[in-house]
Amino acid sequence: MDSSAAAHGEEPPPGPAGPAPAPEPRPKDSEDTDLLAALLDGMDAALCAFDADGVVTHWNREAQRILGWSAEEAIGRRGLSGWAVRTADADEVEGRLLAAMNAPGRQVHDFALLTKDGGRVLVRTQSAGVRGADGRAAGVYCAFSEVHAQIDLERSIALSEALFDDAPWGAVLIDADLRPAVANAYAARALRVGRTAVLGRPLGELLSQGLEELESAFQHVLAEGAPAAPADVWVTLRGPDGQGEGERRCWRSGFLRLASPLAEEPVPLGVSWFFQDVTEAKHLEQENSMVRFRTNQMQRAARTAADCEDSGEAATVYIDFALAGFADHALLDLATREEPVRLVRAAATPAGSGGPCSPITYGGIPVRYDEGHPALQAAERTGAVRASADPLYAGGPGRRQGRTGTGRGDTGDDASAAEEARQWARERQWPDDSLHALCVVLRSRGRTLGVLTFLRSAGRRSFDRPDAAYAEDVASRVAGALDLSDHVRRRSQQG
């Protein structure tokens, strides 16, 4: 190297071989060809193309998979006769395919093609003409797939359309964010919204109770897969204003995990949630179970009462058996023979944690019931009387939260409501935790013997008509035992 040239920053002369030649740019047509080949080979459908003379110009990998012929073996052949189609069928098949060059739109046909190993496969083809730059017919392309695969796809599409049209059960697609993506007409009616109004909307805006169970099920399905059996989920819909509570419904729900068929590894797309409203059936089932239990309790009570020497003890036995699953407290007040009727406490369950109904000796001093007390009303009407504390607190702690829509409630309001409920119970001479009362009259031989009061505390629903009918049945048995006890006592006094 010349040191003077290097000192002045000049480039040294090239060596004997000279500079390396720059790479020649690839023609744009070659790049387009590579891109087209990649697109064709990546298609899920088999594709072949013919020029205007019927020579095969394109043949992708899916066509090779179905028929076994490689692109090198197929491209350049004139027609399909003798290798992809039987010779006897070639004229008809090629005629239909090439006729698409001059026909508008796409043409759909079913053909039997030959595989490389000599087998036959029925395919469904969609062919359409290809126009050149001058607008003239330059060839035809044909996309085809095995008929059974096409039928499976059509069935899947038809099933999806049927499910999301008028299916007799709810169908909702839940996305990965646990929000509805698609809902059918049944589901929209069950949620009390329109089909489009539910999309992308948090379920918490539609449900005030049961949301946690549903979201837990969705998350489990996304992580672990579908459960083995359907599950009954009790939900409470929000009221028309979206704030208060509406109906409580039971939805028998099934779940399926949705995964993308296009990914190499299953990618969760969401959850398919199917449900059917079985509220009426569940209520009927619960009522039948309750009737069976209560009937069994009265049969057991009758057998136990039959072994009591004292009929007064038998009366408390009926009350003890009736309390199971029915009420938390019971009060037995007997009527004096004075007018107006005055009630004297004869037996009661402990006011604290509950327990058996035990006799109480008040020395004949009447209970200080104010005028209009439910027990006095029951005695005057000779029927059942129901009463409840503030309905906002009647369902127990947390019931008030339905008014706010926040799901948390107000601690001060709950404490105030609880104190009001305790005061309500104290004014009626009942245990402090009493929220619901049912008073039934004791009648025997045309006489009013007293009043039986059942009480329920927080966490229990109020008494309804079936409860009143059951309490009246218990009261008739208690009244019979008390009447017998009174008759035996009078006979002994006379003797």
C-alpha cells in the first residue's frame, strides 16, 4: 500500500480482483410469484387453475394432500383426463370447469376425482373465470374440498345459526374478558334485555346475585375445560331501573370451552354458555320435598305424643317437631275464659339459641300484648295472621344493597335497620332476633284455647300461605292435646 496515499486519506487502488459486484435486484415479477405461491400453499382449501387452453397452471399443497399429486406432477398437464379424472368422465368434468370462464359468478359442482394411488374421492368445487388485462377470458380457477369436510362445515354453520336463532334454551358466547359476545333470543328474554344490548356488557349490570358463581364457572372452563355435568345456578335479575332486585331464577347451565381451530396450540376464545330456566320445576321439587318432610315430622310427632302420659307434654312435642326447618322460636299462649280474650304464656322455646319448647309458669298473669297485636288478631279472627319487620331488612344483612346497586350496601343503614327490627320485636314481646311471625289460633270443640306463634330470625324468608296451612295443621294437633289435657284435669278435680 502507498504510504503517501494513505497519509492523504486517499483510497488505495483496487487489487487485481477489483471490488465485489453488487447483487442484482430481483425482478418484481419474481417477488410477486413467490408471494402468490406462499398464499396458495397456505390456503385451507385445495386450489388449481387452468389457462384458456385447459393447461394446469397452479396446484397448491392442499390439492396435493387430497389427491396425492405434487405440483411438479400436475402443473403443465392439459386437462385432468387419465390422472385426476377417469377418462370416461373427463369430458364432462373439464367441460363444466372450463365453462366457468365465460359464466358470471361462481359455479358449484360435485365431482369424483382420482387420487395418485388409484382411489376416488368426492369433492365439491367452486370455479370462476379469470380475466386478463384486456378483459378477455384468460383461464379458470377451481377451489375444491372433500364433500364430507364441506358438509361438516355447513352443518356447523347451520347448527350455529339454529342455536342463535330460536333454540329452546339460552345460548351465550362469553369472551375471554367474561363479557357476552353473542346471545340468542332465549337468552336475551331471560336477561330482560335486547340481543344487541347485552353484547359487551358486564353481567354485573344485569344480575344482582349469582354473578360470582357464573364468573367462577367461566374462569374454571377457560382454565380447566368443561365440567362433567350441568349445574343449577340461582340468579337474581336486577329490577327495571337496573338498581333494585327483580326476580330470582334458577338456570340449569352447561359450559363449553371455545378454542381457535386455526392455531397450532389451542387458544381459548371464550366460553359457550347454555342454560335453561328451570325455576318452576325447582320450586315444585322444593315444595314436594318440603311437604314430604313436614308430613314425616307430623307422623313422628304423633308417634312420640302417643307415648306421653301428660297430654300437655304431647302438645309441646308437636311444637318441637314442627320447629325443625320451619321456625326458630315458638310461643304457646293459652286463652282465659274472660271477655275480651286475654292470653297467658304457657310454653316457649328459649329466647337465646333456641331449644325445645318447655312449659312456663306465669301464675296466670296475662302477657302484656298491646291492642292490635298479631296474636290477639289471630284469636279474634280465629285464623292465621302473618307479620314481618321492615321489608328492607327482612332478608337479613346485605339485602339492602340491592337499592344502591353497588353490591356493598351501607353499614350505617344496615345497623339502623337492625336496631329498628329489634325494637319491632321487643314491642310485641318477642325475642330480639325475630323478623317474621306467624300466629295461628288453637281451636277445639268450638272453643278458642289460645294462640300458637312461630317466629323466624334473620336469614330466613317471611312466612307464606303454605307455611300458614302447615302451622294451622300443627295448631289443630296442639289444640286437641291441650283440650284433652284440660278435660282430664277437670275430671280429676271433680273426682
